[in-house]
Amino acid sequence: MSAATLAQLDQFDDIIDVRTPSEFLDDHVPGAINRPVLSDEERVRVGTMYKQESSFAAKKTGAALVARNIADHLEVHFSDKPKDWHPLVYCWRGGNRSGSLVHILAKIGWKAEQLDGGYKAYRRAVLEQLETLPANFRYRVICGPTGSAKSGLLQALEQQGAQVLDLEGLAVHRGSILGSVPDQAQPSQKLFESQLWHRLRRFNPERPVFVEAESKKIGNVRAPDTLLAAMWQSECVRIDASPAARLAYLKQEYRHFLEQPELLIGKFDFLVGLHGHERIARWKALALAHDWDTLVPELLAQHYDPAYSRSTHKHYPRLEHGIRLSVDDLAAEMLDEMARRILAP
């Protein structure tokens, strides 16, 4: 049975993770599909049998379950695969779970391979490479206070061919206490790191990488220190948007709060320690009254802007020396124009 390494990931037609759905949800090789040979419940059942009865009894039951699940995958998911199909299969350690599927696929005639060391080896390599990989690139950091459309500018840059590292997109979070994305859960720390590693390893070190200025924590996940250290020493692009432009942009981006102000009101309680009960009560009242044209500027002036100014001036010594974009409009057309200006030779 042949074993493949991480360096060969891009050579396969499919990457198949045979671990349980909960293991896959926690983290997986980017691009992998989950075809478990044991469900979460079945794995617990076999593990309990191993401890309470014997390894022999557990192996008999486990083999029957694995065989049955592999048969289902063959009939449902693999039946249309061509003769030259070349999949990579992995489990936790590169042991019996992935070995069972690779053995059967190979007997059929497919060129299936097993990931050497399984997920455990993959995870170890990701952590090791994130210690050095971020330093291989030149970053250009998009800076600007809340509501400056930094994420929108990153999207415009990417559409025009630039290399973009969208940390908030990978984290599924906008990076503030109000930054959770409706109806979308954040990835685990492990999965965030996997996606970051996957993105970085595809960049060309000869070209700049555009990234938004971020704090260490983006919601519940943390950016690697090595990445932040490289960003802090990088060139900056500063957006100076007018108050009216920022207000219009924020009302559009956070329209879920406008439609359901109770979602916003609950989050204000986390700010009591910083602003006191009286100010928080005022902000709650403004939200209930849908007085966004008063509430949003107050939030910016009294909470977001002071914190952002302190953080950016502390961490980005080159902030005042980069491109400065002063705009009164943050519509898509303006973001496209800003991107063209940044990328102009």
C-alpha cells in the first residue's frame, strides 16, 4: 500500500477523510470530503467494547461496521468514478480506518493512496509551517477605522488579480464584538489555521499579499503571532472615508441589526465595563427607536475609533508613510477605483 506526503496533496483527484463527522468538523485537510467509515456513535460503541470486553470483540464489530459503511460509499459516492481515479485517503494516524478503504479501492483497480501519518502528521506539519510560512511574503496592510470598507476593498483587489488574505473571511467574523456573521458559525481554531495555511502556501512570494489590519483575536479564533509580526512591519494603505460614507456602509453591512435590533441590544451588555450603564442604556434606547443615524456615529466616536486609533498607531509604524485614500463614497464602483489606484504601477 503506497503512502503519500503532504507535499503531494495537489496531485490527487480527491482527498477523502474517513474520520467521523465530528472529527471532520473540528478540522480537516482543505478540500477534503468526509466519507466516514465509522459514524460518531459507531466509534464510541467500538471504543467502549474495546475497553469493557476485548480488543478481539471490538475488532470484529468494527470490521463489520467499516465494511458496511464502505459498501455504502462505493454504491452512493464512488460508483461513477473513472478507472484512472486517483484519490488520497486519510484517518487519524494513517491506520486501519483509511487503510481499509484504500485496500478495497485498490482491489477494484483505482490508484488509491494513504496519507502517511494521517491527520496527526498533517496537523503537526501545519503548526510547524505556520511558524515560518507567513514571513515568506511582503504584505500591504489595509488600514482604516470601522466602516471604511476594508473588507470590500480586499474583495475589489482580489477581483482585479491581487493576492488577498481575507482573515475575517477565513474566521467568519468581522473582528469586533458586533462582528459575528448571521447564521454562520466560526470555524474551530484548528480549522482556521488549516485554511490559513492552505491560503498562504498558494501565494507567490514575488508578489505582495494584501491583508486587512487585524487584532490577534478575530472573534473566537487567533491569528498566528508570526503572521501578525510580519504584518506590523509592512507597508500600509490607509482609507480615510467621510463620516457619511462610513455610516451608509455600516448600515448596509450590518443590516441584520437594523432588521432585528434585539440582536444588537444583547451584545451591548458586553460593553458595560468600558462605557458604564448609563451610556449602554442610551445606546439600547437608540437601537429600539431605530435611530441609527444617531447611534452609529456615537458608537464610532466613543468606542470603535479610539480603540482602532490606539491599536494601529501602536502596531503599524509605517502607517503614515503609505498610500492614503480619501473618499466620500464607499460604493462598489469607488472600491474598484481604489483598487485600481493601489495596483497602478
